[in-house]
Amino acid sequence: MAEVRYRAMRIWWVRAALGVVFVPVSLLMLGSGVMLLSTESVAGVLGFLLCLSLVLFIGLVWFVGTRIQFLVDDEGITIVHYVRTHRIPWERVAVIEQSSSYWTTGAAVVVLREPAGRRITALATTDRMMLYRGENPFDTVRAGNAPRYPTLAAIEAHRRRIAAANARMQGRQDPRALH
């Protein structure tokens, strides 16, 4: 397992903070459902099933909604979106850019070699997620279109990988290429 050089999101604290809200609400809903179930009527059973389905829905939103991550290590980049995970080795990366579109402003965008030009945007690196990453949102106002921390970390790791590959091709070992 490669050492993680940069992690954009540490989801444990976001899940814990949301859990403080979601767990009591879920327990209240389940309690209400059990009370409805004790009425021994069809409406009570349907009410219980509705409460149970709402609790399951809240749990699903809680887990899937806090899943996004962006990891940079010596072997490549891992982009975890809400449902899908992309593990991209450095050999497949053509270039790393920064998004300037409205919804994904500031996000790191990985452009792949194959299929040519395919772009994968890391949602965990958008300016909208800065507070969750523990960054100062006012830095973006001062920085303008300058690359953000996640994009800079990915570009630096990619440069190290390219330098190491070039050193190997020339038959020498560059001690600072991967360190």
C-alpha cells in the first residue's frame, strides 16, 4: 500500500457531526413507528413501515452523502464520488487541471491518456467543500484562479512521478523524484 501524500476529505468528523443530528431523529422516528404498530391496525403497520423506510433513507443519505474523497499517493490518484470510485494510476494521467465551471469551481480535474481526453472531476476538491477540508474559504477570494491545495498536491505528485520515470529512462536514480 502506497503512502497517502494528500487527502482532501477526512469523512469521519463529517459523519460524526451529522450523526449527532441523524441518530436522535432516527430513534424518534423508530419510536413513533413502534407506537403506531401497537395500535394493531393496518394504518399502524403502514405507519411503522413508513417510519422504518424514512430511517433507512436517512441512513443511506448519511452514508452516501459523506462518501466523497480525493487521495493522492505514490501510485496514483483515488477519486471517490457518491456512488463510484476511480483508482487512476499515474501512467494513465495525461495532465491535471483545475475546473472553472460554476458548480465545480476550483476542483481538481484529472485528464486521462486512454480513453483520450476523458476528464474526471474530483468533487471533494471543489471550492464548495473547502470548509469540510478544513481550509479557509477566504483564501480563494485572495487567490482568484490560482491552483487550490488539492490541485497543487496532485500536480506535484504527478511531477515527481514523471521525474522518476525520466531518471529511470536515462539510467540514473534521482533520489528526490519520489520523496
